[in-house]
Amino acid sequence: QTPGFSRLCPSTALGRKMQQATRHARRRRLVVAAALLSRCCGGAWLGGTSIVAPGSTTFLSKFCFTFKPEGDNKAGMVDFTVVASASALRLHKARMVLFDDEDDSYTGPSSSWSAYSCEDRVQNHSKRYVDLDWTQVARPEGQQIIFRIVQKVRPRWWYVALLDCSDRPRLSDVPISWQAHLWNPGYGIFSEFSTDRRFMLHLFVPLALAYSTLVLAQFAANKAVAARAGDDSASGKAAHPFAQILSVGLVLGLAETLLYALHGTIYIFNGVGMPLLAVIAQLLAMVSSFVLASLLLLVSEGKCVSYIMVAGDARRMIRMLGPFLVSCCCLELWGEYSLRLNYTTDYVYTTPFGWALILVDLYLLGVYARNTRSTYIMEKECDEGKFYRTWGVVFGVWFLALPITAILAQAILAPYVWWIVSHSVKKGLTVIAYGALVVGLWPGNTRTYFKLDMVEAVRYRLTPSSVWRAPPTPSKRKPVSSMFPVPMTLPGLLGSKPPARVAEDRDAKPRTDTLEAEA
């Protein structure tokens, strides 16, 4: 009803106010859409609509250019095209300005920066600037502005901003459309990439190959165990909740790396890639990390090592980690695509959103350490105690990957390597942790501490997950009938079991109890 009324009564004061409110709402939607587009594309080709207000400074994009120590020192290129209404922009004194991350230019939002006047920012802190010519901006093709980036010391972040130094505060806001192309000519086929993302494919292609190997190995292991001699325990091992969760985590990790690799490959040719693929891959990465966290937390409780794991354990872990997963996905996406990233050198893990994600990792590390300590106290007299003393500590390092890289980013590393270092450490350790679990669950592995099927559970007197008690010492464990065909040298992920248990089992007298009676 409201839009219709404003069209029917344009001459009334109420109608004019409604028309103005509608225009402002439409402008705000265009600005938000442009901001999201610029963050999703995240690099060479950008575009959108922004609002020019009197006395405003609007940052449009940032890009990390490489350096060229010899010759003419021309390391990068910026090609901007601006289109706007001439009648609206005629009275505005607008400029397209470049800043970099040097101390004398722009180092981020601060009280001192806010105190600078518009002319001071342009004359004393900008590296390049061009006045917008309304006669050119009003043309259908707009005004084209080309900047050549010259630097010879190190890579730097450069910011493209639109400044309006008009001294008439009553001027109305003006929407402008813009398109930008930023690139590093010295990178050859990777020229469309910002310096911080240059090695994106170098990271995700090997990760995709590693995940492919682990997925094939896990599926082959499940198939081999299920096809083993026709006892029920073998097929149960392949369908065990722990093995199922591990398979899901590996598939998610593979899908994530393949989508990132595909996005990066397309990015080479069009400077935009497929932003939707990047968002989906980011969500898959979060889910895969939480799957691994749930597996490690189950191991810290002794599941599949000292105690039988049942389906209820998996459901309990989902209920515990589900809220963390949803919250972390929202935080990471919001931090990654926040407009604040357009004019700082921050990336997601150096923002308040990122620190919240790091606190979640530290909380999970605390839960893991507490569970591992409790389980070790109950199992330290048994053979499994060695597992919690060694591999329990090693697996805990995975929870420290993100906090350590974030601290390094703030204290030591240059801003243009934060992204690649943090992703390399985090995703590299994730692959290693998944690989250790695949090796530990490999059929026929006689040096693993993991026990999944009921034969092994009965053999070593494991208790269900609902019964938490100190297991009997090795000397008190009752022998189990030799009718159960299990390897006599089973258990120790990367260390063999002491021979005491093997000798004990070898000397055990045959028994006629059934599997159900023994359980």
C-alpha cells in the first residue's frame, strides 16, 4: 500500500518522504550487496555500488601487491572504472585514493586517523589520488582510472578508497557504480591472486591428494574387514560408529579441499572464481574439524581403546559439540566477510571473531586434557596406559594448531603470510591426525591400541561406555577361549604391546563358554 500511495500522490509531503525513504532503502541494499560481492570475490575483479557522502571516506577494497627490487619497480596494476549521475555528483569534490600499510599512510582505524581532515588524508597520507571528473563519470562507459604500483622492498597491502572533500554538508548522498581490476603481473599465470593467496593451489592440491589417499584407504579397510571370515564381529567392525564417523570426516575433508582447488583454478582464468564454492568449502572445513575433534574426545575418554564405544557415545558427542559447530560457522563467515576487512591487514583469526574461535579450541583442549588425565589414572597400571602417556599427548597438539598460529601472526609473521601459514599448519595437522586414526584402525595391524569389534572387547575385558570403573590389571585379566580367531599380537598405534599379555593368552586353557556368556 505504501509504494502505491507515494506514486499516486507524489506532490504531497508524505509522498515525497516515502519516495525518499524508498530510495535510501534501495541504496542501502545496493551497498550491502556490493560489500558482500567484494568480499566473496576477494581479489582481482571487484565491483558494486557505494554511497558518496560529503566529508566521507569509503574504503572499497584491499589487495596485497608483490615487490620488484630491480628495474622500474612497477610491481602491480589497479584499473578502476567509476560511473555516476553527473547532475548529482557535480557539486561533490570526490577523489579516488590509494593508501598502503606504511606508518605514514594508513595502518588501520585509530583516533589519530579520525582526527585527520579529508584534505590532510589526501595530501599527506595517500600514495596516489585522482579527482573524479563529472563529465567523464557521467558517460555510459564512466571514468577509467589506472594506477601503477611501485615498490621494491617487500609486499604490502594497498587500499582503494573513495573520498569526498566537499565543504557543503547539506549535499545529498550520491550512489556511484564502480568496477576494479587489481593484479600482480610478475606472478605469471597466478597474476590474479593477491600475494597472501598466491600459494592457494600449492596448498589445496596436495591436501586433496592426501585426503583422496586416506578416503580410499579407509573404504578399502572397511571393505576388507567386512569381507573377512564370516563372523559377525568382522562386519560389525566395518559398521562400527567410530569407523563410520572417521569415514564421514575424511569425505568432508576431501570435499573441502576439492572445492577450494576448483575455486582457485577458476580464479586463475577470471579473477573471481566461484565464491559459492569457497563458502561451501569453508563450511565443510568447519564440520570436518569438529568431526575430528569429536573422535579425539572419544579417544580421550578411552573409547575403542579401554572401553567399548556404542552409538550413544556418538549421539552424546553431537549434542555436546553441535552448538559449538553452529556458533563457529557463523563467527567465521561473519568475520571473513565483514566490511572491516576491507581496510585493515587483519584476517579472520586476528579479529575479535577469530579470537572467539580460538577460545573454543582452547576450551576443547581443556576438555580433552581432563578426559585423557582421568582415563590415564584408571589405566596407568595396564598396557593401555602407555597409549595415553604418548599418543594421548600427541593428539592433543592438534587443538593448539590454531592458537599457536594466531600468536605467531600477531608477534612474528608479516601480514601477507598470515593466511597461508595458518591454513597450512591447521589443515596439515588435521590430515596427519586423520592419517594416524586410519593407520590405527587398519585391519591386521598388530601394533595398534584400537579395538573395535566385540571379540577384542571380550578378549581384553573392556566395559561398555556407561560403566566407568578402573579396569583390572593385566595379571587379573581372565583368559578368553582360543575359539575366537584374533591376532595374538594385536594392540599399540606406533608401539608394540609388552609380551606379558601374549604369554598369558598363550598359556590360557581352552574354555567352552559362548561369546554371549563371556560378554
